[in-house]
Amino acid sequence: MILYPNAKINIGLNVVERRRDGYHNLETVFYPITLQDALEVKDIDPIDAPLGYQLKVMGTVLDGTPDDNLVVKAYKLLQADYQLPPVSIGLYKHVPTGAGLGGGSADAAFMIKALNERYSLSLTDEQMEQYCTKLGADCPFFIKNKPVFATGIGNEFHPLQLSLRGKILVLVKPDIFVSTKDAYFKVTPRRPEHSLPELLSQPIETWKDRVVNDFEPSVFSKYPEIAAIKDRLYDLGALYASMSGSGSSVFGIFDSPIDNVDEAFSGCFCRQREME
């Protein structure tokens, strides 16, 4: 069985308040995009999998041990409750890591969906989402994989009628890692005057300077090259451009494809996709 976990972008991100547990409540919109990894799950002889699984990761190199990988953690969660057989997991990483695109969370959610289907576990979407909550705040989003208005720490989802079908997404990620500390450095929590769903219900041409990412001032001051990518996207004609999450990826939404987009962002991971 082969599935294709897709990434997401954050459209707008407001840090609204600091919680007593030290985390922050956010308001953001998660929107699925067609940039994908590939995930293959197969049965394997127990002799070849003394740990209960084999994991082979291709494409982007990941840090950590196999036990650290979210697809393995997803398998262990379900294996504990359903006595799953040993599996061979093949993961081809195309979605960049540390980019604010949710690639690891998507892999984990799709692993749960793959195991549910392959072994006829009959889990509902809601049950699969409950397993996902143990793996990451945004992980449950990828079960239904539809645009949502996310609140809480990014783990409370509210359905949102938003379609960017037919628009062109240009996604750019420089070779920069942004830490959580860097992202929050200049953030002062506040509730916005207008809610994101309200702003996003307006024509996309009105989003610039109104639909904001509160992490941008901190990140842009420390990494001006990320700010330059956003400026360049607007120079190329983007209807709207923003950093996704805490970065370091930046996206632009266009009416039509951009010629020679790779040349415009030389040295960066760069992809152009039609949105669904």
C-alpha cells in the first residue's frame, strides 16, 4: 500500500495569548497543498523485523533514530491496541523539514490511515484524530485534510469554507532553520481586531497587510534573507505572500504560473504547484 502524505501552509497566524502552561494560544488557517511525500507499508517476516518494523527513509535526510520518527510512533500506537503484524515502512521525504509545512505530522497521520485501511481496523475519522493528538498538535488536521480555522495551540479545528482551487502556489524554503525561541522573540500576544475567517472571506487581493503572521517580525529581523523572499514573491506578482508557520518556508499565491521561478530563488528549495 502506497499513500502520499501532503503538506499544508498556514494562511495567517495570530498569537493571541500566553497560557498558564507556558504555551501560547494561536489562531491560524491550515490549508492543504499538493507537495507530497510517499509512504509505503508492507507486511514483513517477523525474522526480518525484530523490533516489529523496518524503516527505510529516502530523499531528505532526517535527524534522529528510527524510534524518533513519527511514522514509527504512529505504528506503535496502533500496534499496542490492535496487535498489528510486523511491517516494512518505506518513506520518501520530499516535503522539506523545519519549514512550517507539517511534513512529519502528515506522515504520521497518513501512517494511521494506511494501517487502518490495510488491517481493516474500522477506525472512524474521529478515532484516528484521537490517536493523532498524541503525535503532534497539527497531526489530526491531516486525517480529514480540509481547510480549517485552528485555535488553541493549533489543535482545535473549525471547518472553514475556503477554496484557492486553480490558483498557483509558489513555495520557497531557504537553507535556514528557525528555532521556536527565534520565532517568539518579538511577539506580543494580542487578539486581532478582525478574525481570520472574516478576513479570508474577502477577495484575496485584500489580504496583503491584513492577513498577517505574527512570527514574521522576529524571524525577518534575524533572517533578512527570508524577508527578501517574501518581497521577491510580491515583485513577481503574488496576490498574497507570507511565511508559513514559524518558517522558514515562504509562499506566494498567484493567478498564473511564473516563468523561470527556480532561477528567481536560486539556492533554495522551490516548487510551483496548482492549488486544489
